[in-house]
Amino acid sequence: MNSFFSSVLPPPEDPVLSVYFASRDDPSPVKLNLSGGSYRTEEGKPLVLEVVRKAEQQLANDMSRNKEYLPLDGLADFNNLSAKLILGADSPALEEDRVVTIQCLSGTGSLRVGAEFLAKHHQERVIFVSNPTWGNHPLIFNLAGLSVEVYRYYDPKTRGLDFKGMLEDLSAAPSGAIVVLQACAHNPTGVDPTLDQWEQIRKLVRSKSLLPFFDNAYQGFASGSLDIDAKAVRMFVADGGECFIAQSFSKNMGLYGERIGALTIVCTSKDVARNVHSQVLLVVRPMYLSPPIHGASIVTTILKNSDMYKDWTIELKGMVSRIVSMRQQLYEALQARGTPGDWSNIIKQIGMFSFTGLNEKQIRFIAKEYHIYMTYDGRISMAGLSSKTVLIQLADAIHAAITQIA
Ligand SMILES: Cc1ncc(COP(=O)(O)O)c(C=O)c1O
């Protein structure tokens, strides 16, 4: 029978998905997939935080709860608490009632709703993302009708920030352009600006009338402290100017599949915020009507209760220190093997990922010979490693790739 869709072409090869498929189809019992962005335990298993289990028990026992639709903008307590988490409980913007926060489908959904709103209501439709950036950024913004440009960010020579290049490119951006800034633990590079550099970025963004759009997917994952990781965002909010913030609880609460996050828009006045809020609701309504209830209830339960909040921060620190220890162990294992090159970037980089500097040939060699998979830009998830695999498999593989493949 003829199909209406016989002219539909297969999609172009996606570098991220192709790594996933190659790993999935590899029958080796020792295969290791380091391409994903989810935390794993020392045993290589997904982790559900104790405090999340406790909150879920509490919710399950509460017979007053029901499954009614949430309002278009989600659970009110969730929104208030999420805004406080990123802006700080004493934020003047909150006191002055000029902040709009709506519950969205995690970080991705928050970026998407923000992008749709901007495509409709912001005059300058150019949006700048770092080079490189999370692979979904350009797709999300293009789909919303924004035009995506890049600013220099990572310098492969120093394996650090190309700060000069970043400032030059942002200086040349048109007034009103939107700039996506990853709030901390930059994906994929693991390289963040220092606080002094953030201050210079802020001055430039404000003097050029650019609109900052923070992607805050890893709050707590850079330093282990939720407040320290919020410093860059708070610096921008403190100057009274506007900004967008896409917030996610996927990583820091391990709620990946619950799809829970928030879009916060800091406005210059209460009146502007009121109108912005009602227009954001018009973006949400035809898209998914109302967000899901479970993840928002978990987050709210934890953020509301000071004991649970404390337990969460301890578990979050535990995840971060395991990652830091993996960095140290990998670095030491490469030193012990005398692997040529400077590997100090592995301990200097921040957050879940490390940019190894391996080239595509070396990465394919490692996949073929050692059954270890990473994205073709050389990014590995440090959270996917354990002492055993770091020492035995990965360091051997990197050493072989560096010494045998140019
Ligand atoms: C930089 C960045 N932003 C946003 C996200 C979105 O994650 P989620 O939609 O699960 O919150 C990710 C996920 O890997 C990310 O790395």
C-alpha cells in the first residue's frame, strides 16, 4: 500500500545518537559508555537520592493529594521555592515582585518556552551560544524561530576559556541580541569563567544591551554548594537588569525522567512582570497545557522542609566529591603511565564533564579496541566512571590512543 510518508527521508547522522547506538550494539561485557550526562554510582548504577525516596514516601502517604491538572504555570510553591534557590531568598528582585517563574518540563522545556516567548516578544531574534555548547541548544532555539550565532568560548590550545575571544565576539553582537550563558559547570567543556571574568562579562552584556539567558542545568554540581554556583546569576540580577533563567532539577536532584525545572524571567518592574507572565502562559497553553505534578511535588517537599533540604545538600556534595575524586584518580593514572601531554585540565575542569582533547581518530580507536564510548568532541562524563574502570580501562585506553594514534 502507498504511504503518505514515502518521501520522508531518514534523518542525517546525529553524532551523539550514533555513539549511543554503537555502545548499545557492542556485545563486549566490559563496554563503558561515557557519553551520557547522568550521574552513576561507584558501581556504575543510576542513583535515586535517599531524600527523594523519603519525599516520595511522604507524598504517597498523603491521602489528601489528588491528580488534578496543575495551573498552566505549575505548582505555585514549587515556583516560589525554585526562584529563591537560584536568586537567593533575600533577592531584591523577589522582594520587589518583578520576577516571573513558571514550572516547565525540566531545563529543556524551560529553554524552549523561553525561546518561544522571545521569538514572539523580543525584537532582536539573534541568540548567541558558546562554541562549543550543549548540542540541543541550537536545535531548541532554531525551532523557536531564533537565529543562532556562536561566540568563542573554549581554547583547545590551553584547554581553558578563550576569554578574550568571548569578549570580542560579544562586543560585536548587535544590541538586544540574546546571549546564552551556562551558569556553572559548562557542558561540554567543564570550563567556567572566574567570578572576576563573570563581572567583566556582566559589564559588557549590560553596556551593549544584550539580554542574558542563563542555562542553569548544574546548580550545585560545580562547587558542591548551591549558593556558590548561583553567584554568576545573582551578580546579573543584582544590577537591576533583566535576564532569563532556565533551571533544571535533573542533575542536582537526580530527577532526570521526572522532567522538572523552571523558567524564571527577571523583569525591571512589577508591571512588566505581570504582562510577561500572562504572555508566557499563552506560550504554554497550546504547547502542553499544564506541566506534570509528580516531580514538582518531590522538589517542593524537599525545598520546603529544612531537614530534607539539608539532607539534599549533603547527598549533592557526595555526588560532587565522587566526581572530583574520579578526576584526581584519572589524572594520577595517566601520570603513572607517563602518558605524553599535559593532563592537568582533567583536574582543573568543573562539573560532570571533562574535555579530554582526544581527536576523533583516537576516540574511534578507543571505542574499537577498548569498548569505551565518548562523544566525538572528546567529552567524557566523569560521573560515569568508577575507581575500577578509571584505573584499568580508561587510563590504558587513553594512553594507547595517545601513543599509537596521531
Ligand atoms: C547545558 C544543559 N542544559 C540543559 C540540559 C537539559 O537537561 P534537562 O532537560 O534534563 O533538564 C542539559 C542536559 O544535559 C545540559 O547539559
